[in-house]
Amino acid sequence: MQVPIPAVYMRGGTSKAVFFHENHLPGDAALRDRVILAAYGSPDPDGRQIDGMGGAVSITSKVAIISPSKDPAYDINYLFGQVSIDRPLVRYKGNCGNISSAVGPFAIDAGLVRAEEPITTVRIFQVNTQKRILAEVPVEDGGHRVEGDFSMDGVPGTGGRIRLHFVDPAGSVTKKLLPSGHAKEAWVLPGLGKIEVSMVDAANPVVFVRAGDLNLKGTEIEEIERDAEIREKLELIRSHAAVRIGLAASPEEATLRSQDVPKIAFVSPPQAYKSVSAKNIRSEEVDVVARIMSMGTLHRAYAATGAICTAGAAKIKGTVVHDILCKGAGDAQHIRLGHPGGIFSVEAVVEEKAREVLYKEAIIERTARRLMDGRVYVPGKCFEADSPEGSEGR
């Protein structure tokens, strides 16, 4: 027997997720996550998610759970989950900025928020990070207006511009903008030696390292996927960062159970390169070139929360990101990131006050589209005896 559950499949930015109303899922967290894993075809030891909705890469293995807010300051609550592909885990640490862009359109089309033309502002409480997101959504005829002339690198075509305000994004997981209290640290790691890193937590925690310190140019794309040694070095740094910010007891545990947070990015000065779509990116078009890993693989665009964090790091004196910026770029309101898919511009409002750095707001622009709605089917056995695995980090 299979059990049908109402669901909507949406693209938000450069990611995709199944959206559920909270009241359509089991109230028990462990049971809920067994249902989500079954819907995605996880865990799949072959990494294909062939028996579910997952797309076999981290950017298509995400879930959004939406409910009306009881707090008059918000319209809706949004819980994000990163669904592991090969392990029985759904992780609720951190958020996905790309999927955040689809939350407002989902809420409007579901009747959870009244549509007001031409722009409806949806007040979102992001459950994972306990932060406020304001989504300015274009509407027409009572629903999200999908069509528009806004284009974003990493997604073909154009769509209606969705403007997202991430209010006070600092300390999304660790409660600190600089989890260690330092803009930059020198670590000595086994098999790697001495390396300088910066750990910053804004919208999501990210550990930054210079590409040159890993003997990389910084514009690599396919090379990262082909070279297991590079990925192992990046995971070594990332897993140690997870321990240092208290997300895992050991690097081994971080690799096993905290694949998604923190993220790791390697950065380099502005330089020319070709995007994955063969578009020529000129050095003068970007302020920093960056690559970010997503659950052990290179993100073919750039995680939106990672972009928010990177832009914030670029404005914090002493970080490895700030160190490599071209002169004056750190004073600009917008930081332009050169990523594998093209260019990602983030408006970052960072202030230094009484020896304290305040990340007041980050603004990004995305598009979103409803791809399908109906019911997702999960095997009835998901609702049987309790399983010890499935839920992580809520």
C-alpha cells in the first residue's frame, strides 16, 4: 500500500525542493523524516535517488515545510531540510537562500498570504536560523507572477524578480558572526600543514580559504569533480571547522553526519574565466572569484546563503575574503561574486560600531517557479515501527 501526501515541487533560484504544508506531514519528527526520505528515494547507496523525487545532487535534494505563523509579526513559518542522498538523514541546521526565494510565491499561491498587486511582501520566519526574511514577490491576477524580464546566472531564461531581505543574518547557527572571535586564524592540519582560514556565520556558517593556499587557481570547475585529492583537502578543512564551531565532536563525525554545515568556499582575486554555460566572465565584472562546496561536491552555481556569508566576509577587515578584494571593493554596497554559473551580486549592509561588526541586512534577487503540484506517494511501511534514524538537528 502507498500513502499519498499533498505536495508542490518548486524551483527557487538555482535549487529545487518539494514543498509541504506542515499539517500534511506527521507531527512526530522521526516519522515525518522517514516519510520525507521515502519521498526523495533516500538513502540510495548508488547515489541516484532513483526511487523518489530527489535529483541525485544536493541542490535538488531539499525540502521546505510551511505553516501559518501564530506570531502577528510574521505571515508564515518556513522550515528547511537538506535531505541526504546516500544516508538516512534530514538535516535542519542552517537554511537555503535559493529555496527561500520560492517560499513567498508558494505562500501566496496556497492562499496563506493575501496577494496585493504589483508586489506582495511576505514576512517569513525562518525556523532553522530563527531569523526574519522579507520576500518581495511580484503578483498578478491573485497569484505569483512567474513571467518577467529578470535573469539570473545559473537559470536559463527570465522571470519575475523576487527581492529577498535577510534581516540581521549574523549568527544563523552559532549565534556569532565570527564563531571563533577572530577574522582569520592559522591552523595546522594533518596532511595539509599550516593554512589560514576565516570562519564566518551569516545566513549559514562558511569556512573560507584562499584558492592559492590549496595550489588552485580559483577558477576550477570540472577539475574539482575529477580530483578526489582536492575534495579530500577541502573536506579536511571543513570537517575541522565543524568541530571548532561545535557542530561535531570529531572530523569523522562531521563528515558522516554534518555534510551540509558548515560549508566551505575557496576564494581568489578577480580574474577571467568561462562559466559552465561557456559564458566569458571578465575580471572587471567581479569583485572576488569564489567556489563553494555542497555536501562534498562543487556547487555549479553558488549557494545563496553562502553568497550572503561571502559578501559579509568581504566587508569584514582581516578575513581571507577581504584580503583578496580589489582596492575599494570592500566599501561598495554590492559585492559581485564570480561563481561557476556566472555572477552573483549581493547587497550587504555591514557596519563597524564600537569595535563590533554588525551585519544588518543582506539583499539578493532571485526567480522562482512552481513546477508541479499534486500528491507524492510513499510506501505505507514508512508509518510502521519507529526508526532511530532520520531526523537531525532540529
